Amino acid sequence: MTSIWSISSQTNQRKSLNGSIKTNTAIIGGGLAGILISYELTKRGIDNIILEANTIGSGQTKNTTAKITSQHNIIYSKLIDKMGVSKAKQYALANELAISQYEKIIQEHNIGCDFERTNAYLYSMDTPEKLYREAEYAKQLGISASFLEDIFLPFNAKGILVFRNQAQFQPLEFLYRIAQGLNIYEHTPVTRIEGDNVLICKDGTVSAQNIVFATHYPFVNVPGYYFMRMYQKRSYVIALKNAEFPDGMYLGTDGDSLSFRKYKDMLIMGGGSHRTGENESGGKYDMLRRYAKKLFPDSEEVCSWSAQDTITLDSVPYIGKFSASKDNWFVATGFGKWGMTSSMVSSMIIPDLILNNDSPYAEVFSPQRVVINKNVADMMVQSIKGLSKQLFTLPDESVKNIENGDVGIVEYNGEKVGVYKDYDGKIFPVNIRCPHLGCELTWNKDEKSWDCPCHGSRFDYMGNIIDNPAQEDISIYEQA
């Protein structure tokens, strides 16, 4: 499954690190956040390198729907209620500026990435009152927003909230262009950090005065304790031809609603969001295809893909100092479903902090803020459930009872083993204990992957790691 951006974009491979080097700032992760932070540091004359475990843009950046917007679902009414007007305004202004920063960079470098200004809409099928309230709060913060009672959509929405003058683009074309001239090492996973400033990589080491974690989900558990302060969600996308839809970007606010945006002659439609590790029954792509057939009977599917998002306890990203005990460590994570603006905001805040400058937006995004809400308890329950399942239950199923194209969990030499049997009857038995913190993995039927319900690590059916925070593959057995 390949995103529409990956189909239409290519870039040159880069060398991997071999040996020992020194730099002012080492950035772990070559997604959009890492590339933008490096771009900004380079502009300011700060020596830096990017260490990417795979290839740049190969993680979450390639799977985005690429909406560049300050409209992050129902957010501003919550921010004002929980954090106050001052911090809510920081959040709003930072994300509005992020849109303008994209436009500025694209114009300066004449980047052909299909950037266009357009409106962003939230729609509700059930409770339009929350949209009206959100519009009023957003206007207080200086955003050009308003509530609309009627707009043409191919379904019956009861209310619409519009944020004007937002944007969309082709993310990989943008990323590949601004990456030119940056000091990037690909296929260079960072395995651990010694002390405060030595990064141990696969075939080398880096000594850095500053370290930036732009890895989607930090792999260092202590300090920071991000595994206790975030969870991950997956969502699914299909691109359609012959699907007429109004201009602009759209997102439903009623639970499992749909997302829409156009790209050239195609409509990108997304939905099916769930916590990572909770899709054993599958059917998310089929659900989208049913909607497509109902709403756009003449449409044709071009491609399909999925995305993974890190969610913080209060829905505000963690951008800033990694921990109070590490003055030279920085982090950009927890972007939710809004990685485009959050990546640019990270490049506005972290270089300022590295240079010991004040940032007018840093307070609301501070990773050291204290969050106390029901999500804290939910996180603990989910982790305990995943660990308990691993420790206290053994399966009864036998490999011979697993049908072709299906999975099962069996006992083998006193261990739990997950087995995928392909359509030819070949079996792939793997250890389903997550190497991150030991939770039991569950099967994602839609993507043929083993997913961690505790912290969101993912592995393909052959045991290869797909998503962090885990850093290593799960072992595969010769026989089950």
C-alpha cells in the first residue's frame, strides 16, 4: 500500500554514517519536522546533521493527507477552557504563522509542490452547536473563522465551520527540495545515547552539543517518560478518481467521520481511526470503499494507504526541552493528526531554544507542562492490560487450525507465538512480546502487521519493525 505522494515523488539515496563525527546539533529523524529544524538551523549558521534510520520522508511524512491548517478539529474552545486565552492564542498564532512560513519558503526556492491556499472546513452531522462555539472562540484568537449553516456536500451536514486562507500541498516534493544541501545520513539508526551528548549509531558515533528527537515517538524512555504521556492512533486513506467534491479541506467531528481534500484530479478520503493495536477484525479499507461507492458511484480507486499519529494527553504537541534534567536535549512529538503545521512550528521553536533565545510560542507547547485528566488513567489501564495479557494467559490454538490467509496465537516451547499463514500455507511464526516494554502485540488484519496496543510499535508479519518506539525487530521462529 503506497500513498499518492510516494507514487509521484522520487529522491536520491544518501550515504550512511560510517565512523565518528562531531557536530553542534544532531537531529534524530528525517521526516518533515527533522528536515525543517535542520533547514532553519542551517539558515542561522548552526552546524547540524540529520540521522535517519531509513530514508528521508519514509515514515509518517509520506502518509499524511498534507493539510496545512490551524484548524485542528475542536481545539480552541478546549484550549481556552483548560489553558486560558493567552496560551490558546500562542497555539493559534504559531499555527497560522506556520502556514505563511510554508508559503514563504516555497516562493523563495520556487518549489513545485502544488501548494495552494484554500479553506478548511469542519462539518457535523449531529451537533452543530459545538462548531458555532468553536468559531466564536477561534475569532477571539484572531483566526478568520465563521459558522455556516449551509454548504453543498454529498451528504447531509447540519453545520459547517470554516477557517479561511489555509493551505495544502504535495509534502514529499517540498521535503525533497528543502533537504538539498542539508547534511543527512540515511540508513543510520540511532540505537542509544551515552551520557548527554554521544549518539551510538549502527556503524558510527556522533558527538553533539545538542540533540533533537524528531523521531515521531521518542525511543528513550527515561527521562521524559513519553511512553506514559502519549498513545498512537491509526487511520486509513484512499485516493479516488471521478469523485466530485467541493474545493477545500474537510473533516467530520462526529466520532468516526470522514476527511476529504482534493489533489489534482483526485479526491483523498480518509477515516477509520482507531487506537493502534485495536484492529484485529480489520475492515477499515472496506468501510472507506463502501462510502466511496455510496457517495461517488462512478469513482475509481487509485491507491490506498494508512497513517499513524501520536496523541498527547491534552492534544497539544510536545515541542521544546526533552526533559528538565537534560538542558541540551530537545523534542518534537505528539503532533496528533496535524503534522504539517506542527512540524513547521517545531522549526520555529527549537532553533530559538538551541540558541538560548526566547520563543513567543514555547510555553503552550512545553513538554514540561503538567496534564491531569482522564486520559492519564486511560493510558495506565491500557498498558497494564497489554502487560497482563502477555504474562498471564497461554493460548490453546494449534497451527494446523489456522486457515490460509489468517493468524493465530499458539504456545510453542512454553512461549506465546504469533503465526501468520499466507494464502499458500506458508507460516510466519514470531515472538509477539513487544521489545519496547513487553506488551503483547495484536494482529492488524487490514495491514498484516503485529501492533502494540500499549505504545504503538508495529512490525510486519515477518517480524521487521515498521513504527517506533521499539528499536528492534521481533524474532521469527523456524518452526511453530
